Amino acid sequence: MEEILKIEHLVKDFGTNKVLKDIDFSVYKGDVISIIGSSGSGKSTLLRCINMLEDATDGSILYHGKDILKGGVNEDAYRTRVGMVFQSFNLFNNYTVLENCIIGQRYALKRSKEEAREKAMMYLKRVGMDQYINAKPRQLSGGQKQRVAIARALAMDPEVLLFDEPTSALDPEMVGEVLDVMSDLAKTGMTMLVVTHEMAFARDVSSRVIFMSDGKIEEEGSPDEIFQNPKSERTKEFLSRFTNG
Amino acid sequence: MTLAEMNFFQRMLYILERYSGSLLRGAATTMAIAILCTALGCVIGFAVGLVQTIEPQKKDGAVKRGILKVIKFILNIYVEVFRGTPMMLQAAFIYYGASSLFNINLGMWTAAIIIVSVNTGAYMAETVRGGILSVDPGQKEGARAIGLTQSQSMLLVILPQALRNVMPQIGNNLIINIKDTCVLSIIGTVELFFTFRSISGALYTYFEAATITMAIYFILTFACSRILRWVESKMDGPSNFDLATTDMLAFTSGMTKYDEKKGGTH
């Protein structure tokens, strides 16, 4: 299996607060990795470090063997290959749905107008938002916004998609539509790294689960291993809150 | 009938008959200076405001950081000085200062345009800085996360939204400029206020001339404020949007007509 990302000894401090302590793991092509853990365990920070939205304090993030933290890769070009979907959607408020999906292709990938439009329409159709191309983000519901955000990220044809708690800001009835889109995406072989609180998604859709606690990877394994046979006490305790409550 | 024998309305009519040409010319001058200088002021304000919001990057060296710091400091002085002193004095200072210190004759028009633009720019700089800071930081992260560069994110995503945020303040500045160009009469610019002083000086009809001039100022400012409101609503786009139904699959059921003779369910 082709290794896309390799994270080694990753450390992130915010002042004296150590948020990530020595994180190690790899992302292979076709992986769907769910990162679970309680709030404050460093899950989102890890994702933001991988997308270079935060500067890691120490360690390395190898993208196809080149360290992105040591300037081995052009930052902007790297981000077109490693897409990100945010908890708060971050759709561009000044553009329509279609323009949101086109702008990155036009300016970062220098695609032609026609090609960009075609790609955008294809992915908007896939997430079921092709009827809303003329709408502005403020006219959409949360679930619709997140689907557009996923289409926007997909339109760049990334190698890996990072999802930072994509359903945490949604009303319960809208969570399903976004998870459906993500499950379909996983089936197409997209490489995904998902920080989530949706245990059903982590158990049923992902190929690997990482449980984070206190800035460290406490346990890593297949969904069955983590959910049926957790080894660490902390994992057991965390999961029991979901199964019993 | 002499002026003294006329009543208020007759005197107003008399002024309008004799001076409508100069009043219109004065109003046109006032509007031209106000619009041009607000536009130039916005350009200055956006440039200065933009620089003020630049954060040093982690990879920038000490030299780059130092230069940025110095530029920011100079711009701060500019903003504080021009906001903190009366424009009337700035006009006198620049116009007379240029000729006596540097022996440059700026010319009344150049001086007028420089003074009002630079003054507006100082106010706009702070407004634009606020406008940029009030755009949700998530917008920038969204732009950077799909691979847009720092400047592309700024130009395509942040600035258009910041411009929308500061539109009410641009309108405000235009209206202030329409009224405040009257201080340019100190360097002899023949604008609306200068016309008022000439008329009232010639005829000794202060009350009537002031009434007419005030009415003209009000018409100008009111028209501008309405036009800018309209521009703002245009920028927001329609509150409704069309669903895209050009997809032929969506037409299949609606396009066929019911045929009475043949019957059928459709």
C-alpha cells in the first residue's frame, strides 16, 4: 500500500500548554481513519497541523517522504492535494454555491472555466446540491452547507480529505445527510481522515480507528479491535459512555 | 422693487434667478471633489488598512519583520495626525507650506484634492482595518485550505467581504466630504460654500442664501445616501435564488400534456 502521509513524533505546544505529545501514525492510500476521543484531547489540533493551519512545534509530517514542516513541499500546492472540511463549513459568503466550488480550481489549479464548472457540477450532483448552484451560503441549511463544503474540497481532486468534526455544528436531523455523503465517499476509495464524535460512523465506515487521549494516541486498530476489544482502560471508559449513555 | 422691499420668498426667487448658474457650478464642484476624494481616500484607506492587518509570518526573517514594523509605525503616525487635526488647518498647512517651504505652487485644485483624499484615507484606514478584522477567520482558513495563496485569499475572499462591511462607512465619508469641502474655501476653492459667501456678501441676504444653499447640500447628501443604500442591496444579491432546473431529467413529467381524446392518467 502506498503511504501518503507519515506523522512522526509530532509535538504541538500552545505556550506552556502541550496539546500534542509525540504523535506517530501513517495514512495509506484508501484508508478511512476515524480519530475519536474526548474534547480537548488534541484531535482537531492534529488535523490542523496536518493541513498546516497550525505550525507544529516539533516532529515531522512526511508527504510522500518529504517533510512539509521543513519546507520540503510548497505549502499552497500541498493544500490542494490534502483537502479539509471544517466543523463550521467556512464556505465563502461572498460567492454562490457553484462559485465556491470553482474558485479554488480556477486560481489554485489554473483549470479552464469549462473544466472547473464541469467538475464542480459533477461533485455538487454527487452530494445532491446541484439544484442549489445559484444560492448563497446564507440561504442554505447547515447540512446543505456542509455538503457543498465537501463538494468544494472534492472538486480539487485531493489525495486525502481531512474532516474536522464535520457534523458537530449540525442539528441532529441534518447529521444523517452529511454522514451518508461521507459513507458514499469512503466506498469510492477516497482516502479520509475523520475527527468525529459519531461512533456509528467510526465503527461501520472506517477501516482504522485512532483513539486519542491527553495529546497522545492511546490506542489504534481496526474498528472491531477498538469497539469490541479495547485494550486500554481509557478507551474502555470513553467507549462505555457512548454505549451505556 | 429693491431687495429691501421684497419678502422672503421674493428674495429667494431673486437669488435663484441671478445666481442659479454659480450655485449649480458650486454644487457641481463640491460633488466632483467629494466623489473623487472619497474614491481616492478609499484607495488610500484600503492600502493602509491592509498593511495594518498583515501579521508577520513565522518563516519571515528579522529584516522583513523590521521593515514591516517601521512601515506600520509610519502609517500609524499618518492616521493619527490626519485624524487628530482640523482639515481646515491641514488645508492651510499644505497649501501655504508647499509654496513657502519648498517653493512649490500646488495649485488650488491639486491642493484641494490632496487634502481631502489624504484626510479621508486616514479615517478609511481604521474603518478598513476593522472591516477586515470583522470577517470571520474561518473564511481565510477555508480559502487557504483549498490551496489559495495568501494574496489570492485576501483579494478573492476577504477584501470583497470587508468592502461590503465598510460600505455604510464609505457612504458616511462621502456625505461628510460633501459638507466638509466647505473648509476648502480657505484656500479659495470656488465650491458651494464659497458661492454662498459670495452671494450673501454681494446682496446682504444671509438668511435667504443660507436657506437655498442648505437645501442644495441636503439634496446632494440625501441623494447620495439613497444611491449608496441601493448599491449595498445590489451587493447583497437577491434574497431569493432560482433552483437550477435545466437538468432535463427534472422536466420529464411536466413537459407532456394531457390528451383528452386518448385519455390516460397523465
